[in-house]
Amino acid sequence: MSASLRVIEEIAALRQQVRAWRGGGQRIAFVPTMGNLHDGHLTLVRAARADGVRLVVSIFVNPLQFGPREDLATYPRTPEEDRERLAAAGVDVLFTPSAAAIYPRGLAEQTRVEVPGLSGILCGASRPGHFTGVATVVCKLFNIVQPDLAYFGEKDFQQLLVIGRMVEDLGLPIEIVGVPTVREPDGLAMSSRNGYLTPSERSLAPALYHALERAGAALRAGEAAAEVERSGRAGLEAAGLRPDYFAVRRAGDLGRPEPADRDLVVLAAVFLGTTRLIDNLRVRRGGSRDRLD
């Protein structure tokens, strides 16, 4: 681990460091993560580094966003490897708070941040309370780190919109930067949960992105959204994946598209065994593909 990476566990110590940077007129960028870092996370780090700011990365596996039957206990944790990768990437501070520091009164008594509408559809319908947990912890981290910019991957497209809406509604002086999805050579979006896949499941997983690409081509050719959704689900099932949802929505607010809407996103979630994978593809209907995937 490079001596230039400072690891901070306590909120007070991080705030002291932030005050020192602010006193020197420096801007601050922030990348919140749950660890088990892969090249997708490091792309966020590189994007932030390119802006020439002080960079804080947090690692906190947030219990508030996991449901009762989800993988909190088994979520992959690789702290030593994460520190080494962040040091090599030139991160200034790694913030690793405990659950007790973030939720000193426990989860049951924690004040929560709710983003209505966006939080209750798609992944929010399948994982009730998930986006409340995300919005709450991100809001708390924003208040602790006080960044000028915060970076999030576009793979979690609904999460990106939820956080953007929260920042707008609460008047937080933070610029939210979406960073394009990083993919494996066969198209599978990088995710910590890919490590749960068995070899046979991993060989099937690229079918998710291929289904999104077919949907994008169909939308650009003028096919109706409802038919694209039906075909997408059928294609996933035929490939051996179990779809949770396959949806065509407006990219700006995830509303159901009208015929005149052009800026669309195709979003999907599937199960492979017990592993749930998500992905999306931005599509410009009536024009060329929007290269934001």
C-alpha cells in the first residue's frame, strides 16, 4: 500500500481532512463503493482523478439496502486488495467507517431518505426498501465528505437517477457524474456479484447484454416498446436466464415512453441460479445509438 493513501475510519478525522483541503482552496471528488473493487470501480476513480481534485473513496457495505433474504453476510469483502488497488490508482483518502459510526442508533431508529416514484419501480419493486437504504447512506456520506463531485456507474442506472433526484430535491451542492458501464470482453457488465456465478452460469451471463443489444436495434428500427419488452423476456428465457424484468423506459425519469419519446433506456434484471444481475442500454430512438453503455 502506497504511503500516499490515507485510510480513515472515524468521521471526525475525515471531516478534519476535508476542512484542511477546503482551507487550501481544493475541490473534492467522491466515489462511494461497497468494496470488492473491480475495473468498473477503478474507471470511476480514473474519471475523478482526471478532474484534478482531491479524491475520497469510501468502502462501506451498507446493511440498510439489503433485504432480509439478500446477501449481506456473504457479500464479497476484499479489504487488503482494495487498499492496494486504490493506492496504485492515486486515491488520497480511503474512508472505511463502521456500521456503528454510520448508524449509531441502529437501523430501526435511523432517519431515512425516501425518493418517491423512482424508488418503487423496477429494482425497487423487486427489492422493497432497497433505494431508501441507498439514498439514506449516500445522503449521510455526502454530508460527511461534502464533495463537489460524486461519481457513479451507469450500470446501476436507476440508482444513478435516484441519487440525482435526491440531490436536486434536497438542494445539495454536489455535481453527480455518471460514468459509462465497463464490460468484460464478452459484454457482461462488471459487477462484484459476477463472482457468485458458477462456470456454467458465467457462460450464459452475456446473454443479458445481447438481449439488450437486440432490443436497442428493434427500437431504433421503430418497433413498439411493448413488443420489444415481450421479445426481450422471451429471448432471456430461451437463453436459460430467469428474467425479473425487461423494460423500455424514458431515460430521464424511467416513465413509460410515449411514441414521441426519443431518449430511451432498456433495463433488465435476471437471475442465474441465485445470483441477480442487472444491466441497461441507452437507445436514441429514431437516430443513432447513444454511446453511454
